[in-house]
Amino acid sequence: MDSAKKKVMDFFGLTEDEISFLGSTGKKLDNGSSGDIDIAISKKALEKSTGIKDVNEWFDLVEEFG
């Protein structure tokens, strides 16, 4: 999970305090798996790092991230 967190932080220009994994992400047993990763990002931090205030532009940025 650390590599995924770093990739998200680097792409969006965020710090570790501005991003958090939610739910069962990273909490599965060693042989367990999950189909998705839920991530919380501070709205204020995203606005500050990207200059984007329009939610539709955020979705475009997330889509670009992949």
C-alpha cells in the first residue's frame, strides 16, 4: 500500500497527512484480495496543490491519473 500511496501523493502533489486509505484497504489477510482501493483526499489540499476548484475538473484529473 505504501507504493500506491506514494504514487497518489506524487501525482496530486499531496503530503501523507492529506491522503488516507479507507475501509478494508491494506487490512486484508495475507492471502486476501480486494477489487478496489478507497482513498480520501483533503479537498482544501487538492485545491491548493492543483489550483482546481471545480469538481468536474477534479474528476478529469482523477481520470488522467487512471
